Amino acid sequence: MIFTLTPNPSIDRSLTVPEISFNNVIRVQKVRLDWGGKGFNVSRSLKEFGIESMVIAWVGGGSGKMLADGIQSMGIPTDFVWVEQNTRTNTLIFESQSDWRVKVNEPGPHITSDDIDQMLLKVQTNARKGDIWLLSGSLPLDVPEDFYADLIMLLKSRGALVYLDANGNPLRYGCEAVPTLVKPDPKEAAKIVGFSIEDIEDAKRAALPFLRMGISFFALSLNNDKELLLASQRKMVHAVAPKLICRNATGAGDALFAGLLYAQMQEMELVEVARWAVATAAASMETEGVSVFNIDRIKSLLQDVDSKIINIL
């Protein structure tokens, strides 16, 4: 069973406008609502692959009810901890005739110590040997920065596999707890390794400190999720998606994660896992929705994915 735990989910409100301008009234051409948060997006993508997952999150208020109804209407199982304050709403504004966009993310609700205890109990109750747990996204207000690290230790003690996609100190502390796989973005990985990551050579060098921690897999997406360095304890793979028309890049990294999970569950070799991951992200970018795609399109893109194996032992 796969569990996606999203501490700080959101309603993602996308607005299409003719032109982004300031100190002016802008007429919206199109409005789209998506039920967001990294783990939610991964669960949505996994469903496209025919893989069931359980969504776990803190949600609250009227926006939380809207989000819960939206996720459940998609046929994705949920197990929420309800909190007093409203779930956040994130707003994306982008121009219809260009790549210009503005994204505004709210911080999320305050989480009490009782809310945290309820979440820990929920995880402890659900954790089983061999299950996969994806811990992803930012932490809401008042949640300790070592929250992910505590969850990783708890889940590992139950024999679960833990995948981490986080930022800042929650990422740093989480890595110290040694999850199965970690997927930081380049800026966050750079903070840990101590040098900037501008290209694939930097990415290859950045992978080594994470692998030396004992982390089994290190995934680093580059070039706005169009490239991926995927490293195991034995080798690395660099995969690059073909050029395409990007209609919506929101959630592409989460679609990439779902493609990676799908390929691993099919017991593919590391190079094929990386190829499926970037092809899934690319197929997602071609759609207007968040983290959705056509599987036949992924298969057609696979033949144009450029990949290279890099032995490290």
C-alpha cells in the first residue's frame, strides 16, 4: 500500500489572464480549481497509473471541506486529521500567450500539539512492513522542523519504506533519519552539500553526500523537471525528456515522482525508472490539469527520452 502524507495541502486556484499588469484591474479569462499539495498530486498521478494510495493530511474549515470532497470525488481514499483553521488556498496567475506567471502560496493553518499527536497516532496505526510512505511538502505553522525526521524513524521501525520530498531544515533533519529515497530541489540540495547546483556535473557531485548518509536513492530534477539525476548506491542515471509544448508545469515534479514510483513497483532497472519519471513529468506538462497525463502519451515519449548510465563503483 502507498500512503501520501501532505502536512500542508491547499486548494490551487489557477487564473488565466491576457496579460499580467500591476496597479490595474485584470479580467480573468479562465478559472481552474485543483486539490493541491505534493502528496495529493502524487496520489492523483498514481491513480492515472491504476495504483491506489491513501491520502493523509491536516485539513480544516470550509476550504478543507471543499478539498476533502474534491479528493474523495476522484475516488482517492483519504484519512484526515481535522483542525480548527482553514486549509490554505494558493493562487497561480499566468498569461495566456506567454510563459509569464505569478504564484502566491499561503502559509497554512496553525497546528496544535494535539493535532500533531493525532497525526502521529494515525501514522502509527496505519504503518505496516513493506508499505511505501511519501512525506512531502512544507510544514504548517507551529509544526516542529524535525517532524519528518520523527515520522521517518517511526515508519522505519515498522518496516515501511519512506520517500521524502521537503525543503529547508525539515529536509535536512529528515535526511539525517535516513529515508529510503530523497528528492530535494537543486536549491535545497545545495544548502546541504555546500555548493550551487547549476548542471548535471554539479548534480552528480551533490548526490554523493546524500548516498553516504545511507539513503538508498537520490533523485534530483533539473531544468524545471525536464531532466532527472537518479542515483542508487551503485550507479547514477541522467535522463532528459524531449522538447515539448508546456501547457501547465504545476505539479510536474509530483507527476515525475509518481512515474518513478510506478516504475519501481514494476521492478524496472534504474535507467528505466529514470526514463519513466521524466516521461511522466513531460506528459503532465502537456496537459492543463495538475499532475494528470495520458499513459499512452508517456509510452510515446519514452522512445525520445535521452538517458545515460553513470557507474560510481
